[in-house]
Amino acid sequence: MKILQVIPYFCFGGAETMCENLTYALRELGHDVVVVSLFDERTKISDRMEAAGVRIRYLSKKPGLDMSVVPKLMKIFREERPDVVHTHLNVILYAVMAARLAGGIPCVHTVHNVAKVEAEGTAQAIFNRFYYHRGWSVPVALSPEVQRTVTEFYGLDRVPVIFNGVNLRRCVPKTDYGLGDTVSLLHIGRFDEQKNHAGLLQAFAKLLKTHPNCCLNLLGDGHLRTDMENYARELGIGHAAHFLGNQADVHPYLHDADMFLLPSKYEGMPMTIIEAMGTGLPIVASRVGGVPDMLRDGESGLLVGCDPGEVCAACERLIDSEDLRRTLGQNALADSVRFSAETMAKRYCEEYERLAAKK
């Protein structure tokens, strides 16, 4: 089959990483995959994909609503003649309309977050509901919890669930759960309100009072990064909180860490948790969105609220018990096989083929 994926652009985020992983896995299964980026902006992810032989077509979308994107997408769809168009994030507004006008190409849309958050406002929700109920696009949920929000928010009967997947072969599993002189905590995520960096830094400040030998490595970038760097200094933890920016390869950081933290305010199905699971890291994460569908509380991870005190207490439990670190890490590693890129690609292929057969 020929699949055309459409995404805003390749910033460092979960949807973008999922799109990259799915592209590689589909190609390994023998499918032809072309990617369209609405913005003409190159990143490390797009460079990596193009170096791997993936063809990416760039548009020059203007910020905000830009309906000129629709005829541009129509032109690409008519040139490429895909069997299926697969959309991510807010490109659904433009791409589904273009697919209908270009001959009624079937569309699949991955819902990367709980429905209300993913819709990003009333107008987007209206378009999504129209597309879904007309059968112009099929929403795919990342987890049972996301599925529940999509069926309720849009009043739908059938919403398939396909878990995100990563290339687990790139993960290097931990074997040593002992602690060195410095306890290394790791967080990966872009700096915006969703990821709750302020709460994470508050939790880390509490932790340092009882465990001063800890350090917190924060990977990622975003509009709140400078604010959070300043906040870390205000809390008196600037010496131990290291802001490392975007990294092309996060796996060495995962392997070297003693635990992984993700106390987000909301989530769909975080790719970073899958990568931490594939590394066998003990994980502390907030009990939101699809996270409880990924981690078994007390067995393969510790699920907490967003309160800094809860996050700190969970970290203290892990620091104080090597047995707990090993048990959670090894169980997470065993569970990670559910989230392989190959399994994800095969499930999407089933959905593509079902839609293509109905055309």
C-alpha cells in the first residue's frame, strides 16, 4: 500500500516521534510511505528521516488558520495517489477536506490526547465531529482511556485502539539497579504547561532536602524552558537541575538514569514512557490519560497525582529500595513488548486495508 502521513512539522514531541517510528515500521513491512509537513521547517527528526530515505514534502503554511493549505494538499494527493491518508494533530482540519476533494481518499486520524484537549477548541471539535460522523476520517485512540473520551466527546460507536510503539531494538535494558554516589533522575518532555515542570521542580526541591546527592536531568525544549531555568534557581536547586535541551538520541540518557519521572497534568500515551519501559527503568508518572493503561501501579511503575509531595514520596521509595527499583524496572521491561513499532504498524495496516476495501 501507499500511505501518506500528514503532520504539522517535526518538532520534538510524542506525535512526531510516533509518526517517525510508524514510518520506519511501515517501510520495513514493504509499504510505500510519503510524509507531508505543513510547515517548511527542518528539524533533527526530519533530517534523520530523510537520511533514512523517507521522502518528505514540505508546504509553507502560515501561522494560524491558513485555508490555502487545502489546494496545496489536494495537488500532492493527486500527484502521489495514496491508498490512505494518515493525519496527526490539527492537520485533520485541512487534510481530510483535501482528501475528499481529491477523490475521496480514506483517512485515518490518530488522536494523540484525550479528546477535549486534542480538539484544541470549539471550531476544531466541530470539524472533527463532522468528519467522523460522515465517515470521512476514522479516529484511532492511543489507549482505552483516550478511546473512552473520543466516543463520549463525539458520540461515536466504533473507535479502534492502537497503542503507540517504539523500536525496542534501540533500547538498551538496564541490568544494574544499584545506586552510585549521585542518584540520577530523568525527565524528557517539551517545556509547556502540560508537562508540569513547575511541579516537578518543586518535588525535586523537596527531595534534595532528604537526598542531597540527587540530580535531575531535563531533556527537551519549549517556550517555558527559560522560565523553568529561572524557577530552578529561585528554588535553590539550579546546581542539581540540568537543562540539556533536545537530544537526537535519548537512549544513552535513559540507560544511565536511575529512574524516570513524568508528572504531567494530562497525557495521551507518552512515547517517553514506552522508551523508559524498554530500558527497564523504574518509572514515576501521573495517573492521567492513557498512562494507567501502560503502567500497573506498584508492579511496573508508581502512579501518582500531580502534587509535588506525592512525586517526592514516590522518588524516596525508589531511592530507599533496590528491590523495588529492580522489580518495577524488570516488570516494565517485560510489559514493553506490547508497545513495539512493528505491532503498531501491523495494527494500522489492518485499519488501512479495511478502509481501502470500502472505497
